[in-house]
Amino acid sequence: MKRGFLEATTMGFARALTRAMLSEQIARQRGLLQSLDPRVRLFGLFLLVLAVTLSRKMTVVAALFALALAIALLSRVRIATLATRVWLVVLAFTGVIAFPAIFVTPGHPVAVLGPLTITEQGLRTAALLILRVEAAVTFTTLLVLCTQWTHVLKALRALRLPKEAITMLAMTHRYVFLLVETASQMFESRRSRTVGLLKPAEQRHMAARTAGVLLSKSVSLSNEVYLAMQSRGFRGDVQVLSDFRLTMWDYCGLLLFLLAGAIAVWMGR
Amino acid sequence: MPPLFELRDVCFNYDDIPALRGLSLAIAQGERVALVGANGSGKSTLLRLLDALCFASQGSVNFDGHPLTAEYLADDQFAFAFRRRVALVFQNPDVQLFNPTVFDEVAFAPLQLQWPKEQVLARVSATLELMGIAHLRDRPPYRLSGGEKKRVALASVLVIDPDVLLLDEPTATLDPRSQSHVIDLIQEWKGSSKTVITATHQLEIVEDIADRVLVLEAGTVAASGTPAEILANHDLLLRANLVHAHRHSHGGVVHSHPHIHSHSKHEH
């Protein structure tokens, strides 16, 4: 049977769950990023994203992209994983945004397509935008791939993000999987009891009803979770353990991140 | 000695639907009590009331001489002391496992009760070993099987060594081996000062987990007695929807009798 938009989206989330599990495997491997304290990883990669964003020169952004590739290889992240999960997706989305710049940016014409003129400056602007987004998203993906989700949360806590925000993030991550699993089971159960094709209007009604049931389930689940937290002593202020320790290797890593970021910002002015 | 829990004429409604209707009971410290009843008889609501997660709309609930009311629970000192002594294991383990890893889950209660860090680490490690789940320490909850989730949920309350354990269908949906592990655990507490109140509709386990059985029917206590007394009262069990009349034939004669479903035994 042909799958509707909602069902296809739900299945997409289910695939994301599988990918999340794969990410944990990468995070447990021995590699450059994995050897650093999660706080250093988080801070350092954030710094490089900032440097990418602030750099105005193509060569500097390209150098940062090359740095991202080198970090990926040293952290045992497969280039094919990055290409399929990041680069192609970013190219598709950013390409749509960058495409008009090829024509509307004033400058030296390099080609004429009917009423439209492609300019050299337009090509440069579009290329810079795409490369910048590719590099920034690659650094962010490296953080996610090479760090267990729990460590990302702990690192955020160590960097003084409010406990409440981190708890919300952790619980969202935890329960989104459960709700997606419930939704896909609901779709499977519906399919098992449906013969033939439904009319589009019936499909829309069915999807709306499923969304409604899922919403009530999630409200009920959140109430239950809150009671379970209260039952174990939660009084509105989450207490967490944070037991990271910085080593000399971490300080070296932090220094290298700082140096790379500072040089990129200075050269890319 | 005054009872640990004392409930008098307790009523509780979910919006307009009554869940408990004029329920009265007393439970002494160290007792092992089974709450049995069909679905919707009020077992889970009663456990929540005993854990002060909801409050009676009428009647009174007392714990160790103190009224369990929203006002009392608003006091941090009383709330911490109460949560330290009373713990509830929810029926659905997914509700209870909201932390990123098994370790964080088990550490949650002692951390909220503001135990020192070293004590938290030591207790969590010991509890993980006790429950045989030390190898799952860094595993996120969505990568656990049903039996593992239940064990982690149990560990997450046992870590604070509570005086009172409230268990909501602890063996439901578990495979036979995991079921017997949970039952063994409850049996180990027999004779200790620990009070264990278990809600279940699995009659076949009550003799193992309780010294007294309370039969709940439509939000009130329909009967109270030893497991042997309750299990022998087939009329009561039939009325409370805990058994059903089973019809079959011997030769050409068709006859019926109460039927208790059991994984471990099949009683005729």
C-alpha cells in the first residue's frame, strides 16, 4: 500500500532512530575527537563554526572545510557517511537559497541565459554561502557523531546552560523516540486492518485522528513522567552529576581549537 | 503500634469518573500486602494515593501518623523525608525511565534527595550489581528490552533503600525468568521491616509475594484475608472478575468451574 505523507514522515523518524544508534557506535570508537573531553569537543567545534561564519574569504572557508575533513578522518568518521548525511542534504537546501544570487548579484558577466545574466560575483557569493554552510554543518555533525548524547548534555551543563533546559532536551530526545515508535505501530495496525486504497479525504481524516490520538497519548505520558519524577524526590530543581576531568591532552586540544579559530577569523577578515 | 498507612472513607475521581469510593484500610509496618482486582478496580489509583502523587477528594490518608495532603507535601522537609521512605514502581517502565542512561536513571532519586556525590556513586554501583544490570550502565533506555526496563525501574527506587515499596503490576509483561527474579526479590524482604504493597491481577503470584490480600472491586475493598482464604473464595473471585467460569467436557458431561490463568501452574 502507498504510504501517506504523515506515515512516510514517521518512518523517516524511525530511520533517524536507527541512525542515532549508529552514531553511538561511532562515539564509542577510538579517535581524535573521541579522545578529548566532551566539553573541549563542544567548545572547540562551536569555535570553529563561529570562525566559519565570520570568515569572508573563500580560501579560509575552504581551509576550514579541509580541517573538518581531516578531523573526520582522524575521528574514524567515514566520508561516505558525511557525504550522504550532510553534504548532499546541505547542497540541496542551501543550493535553493543560493541559486538566485548567481543572477541577481551585480558584477562581471560570465554567461547569458536568455534574459538572465550569470555574474562572476554571483557565482562567488553562491559558492561561499554553500561552502560556509557545508563546513559549519560538518563541524556540528562531527560533534553529534563523535559524542554520546549523554555526554553532549553533560558538557552543556558544565558550560553553565540552565539545568531545566538540559533536562527538557534530554527528555525530548528520550520520548520523541517512544512516540515515533508508538506512531509507527499505530500506522502498522491501521494498515493491517485496511483493505484496498482509501480516498484522499478518508486518508486525511485518518491522519488527523492518528495525530489527535498521539497528542493525547503524549499529554498523558508527560503527566505520568512528571509523577514518576515527583515520586523519586523531584522538587522542581534537577540535581545532576558532572564528573568530567580535564587532562593535559584536553588542554592541548583546546589550545589547538583556539589557535585554529583565531587564525581563521584573522585571515578571513 | 499505629498502622503505617491508614485510609478512612477515601474517595477519588478522575474528572467525573469515580476511581475510589469510600475506601478504608490500614497497613502495618513490615506487612506484605497484595492488592488484587480487575482492570479499573482502583489498584493503581490507590498506589498513587499512598505515594502522595494524588490526594483524596474526600476522606483521609495518614502515613505514620501524618496526614498525606498537598499542604503537608508542600513542605520540603516532610516531602524529602516521605520520598526517602516511600517509593513507587510504575506499571509502565517507559514512564519511569526518563534519563539518558541507566546509570543516570538509578542515580536520579538519590541526587534529588541531595545525597553526597560519593554516596550516590557507591549506592548506584551496588544497586546495579544487585539487580544484575551493571553491564547496562551506559545504555540509553530505548535500547533496553522489556525485562531490562523493568529491572532498571526497580533499581531506580531500590537505590534509596525505601521502607515502603509500592509495586504496580511488577511482573506484568515479563518473561517467566524475569518474573521469578522479581518474585524472589520480594520474597527476600519477608520478615524484614520493609513494607511491600503490590498491585496485581495475577492471582498465581500472591501467595509468593504477600501475607495479606485485599480484593478491590469498583473502588472499594471487597475483602481482606490471607492468600489461602482469598484464593479459596471462588464466588468472591468470580464476582471481582479475577477468575472466569471455565467450561469443558469430561466424556459427554459438560461442566464449569472457576479458572485461574497461570504461567507457572494451571489450577482446576
